[in-house]
Amino acid sequence: MSKGLGKGLNALFPRESLEKVELLRLKSIQANPYQPRTIFDDASLIELSESIKEHGVLQPIIVRSVGTGYEIVVGERRYRASELAGKKDIPAVVRELTDEQSMEMAILENLQREDLTPIEVAEAYQRLMESLQLTQEQLAFRLGKSRPHIANHIRLLALPEQVLRDISRGILSMGHGRTLLGLKNKEQIVAIAEKTKSEHLNVRQLEKLVQQLNEDVPRETKKTKKKDLFLAEQESTLREQFGTKVTIKKMKNKGKIEIEFLSDEDFERILEILSDER
């Protein structure tokens, strides 16, 4: 078990200048099965390969011994770009790492770069929680993130595969995905996602559509009433905090705040957030 992801960074990433750099054959190295990145930008790889042709690999990759060869822990982009550049060897640091340490190191290195897709981040968080047996709150503390940030990403994994692909490709945003999760009739998610794409709906427009569908009121007969700007902003803030739909209804000097939950687990998650705020 890792002692802590935040504190563990120094242990996992010691100063490479103190380690021996070896020149390894590319064909002796295989990809990391724990690599969280599933999409590698072709143009970016080609640009990096051109740089490697001219200057070589400036920072060694990190590998671990597996069988008679090696497995990449950190540096798969450099490895792929070196292949594109026609290189036969690559500078590398060989470390003795367990499966858990290799997974943790690969995920942390990619999360630090902050260029993963929302789905890759969600899957990385989920994998860390399962492998290290962490709760969302514990993971948030170790990574220095907020609990809603972790919850909002992981909730995306409940979306249909087709919608997950669209978010990964940037066709739909994380905001679109979170809004689609607010549909009471989950069988409508794919159809409404397709409508969102075909009509180029932004998140606010999609939120309005989802609200109309949930209320089961025909769009042509629905009377629109503009919500107070302050209340709308507060709803948005609470929606970010709780990672779910929040509605504020105000009548004269009284009103109510409705927080939607989608399952017993979601209910417990919201209760924990409320209890943390006390």
C-alpha cells in the first residue's frame, strides 16, 4: 500500500541525476498496461519525433524489468516518438517497482501534465481508488483536489460508452456529460447527446432541455420564467460543490433548496459533503 500519493511523489520520482541512465533497445521495451492515456495526438508525436531526430531524447524514460525485457513506467510519448524518428535505442532509467508502484507512478505523472481527457482522468481516479482502496475523500486529500472534483469526474463513468467516446474526443464537454447524467430517464441519454451534437447545444442550453424533459412539459407549451440572476449563480455554485443538479425555489421570504441524488451511493456522498461543511 502506498504511504500517500502526495508525499509519495518524492519517493517515486527521486532525482534522476543520482540514477544510472542506460541505453536500451526499443524492441526490448513494451507499453505500460496501467498507462491512463488512451489518446495520443498524432501531430504532437510527429513534432516530438522531429525534435528527437535533431536533438535526441533529452530526458530518459523510466522503465522496470519484466521477464527478459522492460516495461515503460513513465515516458510512453518519448518512446513512441523515438520509434517514429527511426531510433533503435532510447536512454532509460531502470527501477525495481511493483505492479502497484508502476501503476501509481504512471498515473501520477500523467495527471501532473493536466492534458488528459476528462474520461482518462476519471478512469485514473477510479483505478487509484480501487487499487489503493481509497475513498473519494481520501483520494482528494492525497491529490490536493476537492471532493466534488473527484466525484464529478468519476460520475462521468456512468455514461453510455458512446457518450464517453464523444467526451474523450472533445465532441462533447465534461459539462455536457454531467448535465446528461441529470436526465431522470437514463434511456434518453444517447438520444439527447446526439441532439446536443447535431444542434450544437452549449451546456446552458442542454441544462434547459434536460430540465424540461425531467418535468415532462412539452417545450411549445412551457411558459418560460426567467430565474433571478443571483439564484441562478448560486445554483451553479452548489451544482459544482455537490456534483449534481441543485434547484433553488424562492417564494417571497421563504423557499427551498432541492439537491438531486441518483442512487443510494450518491445520497451517501452528498450527506458526507454536507457533514464536512458543518
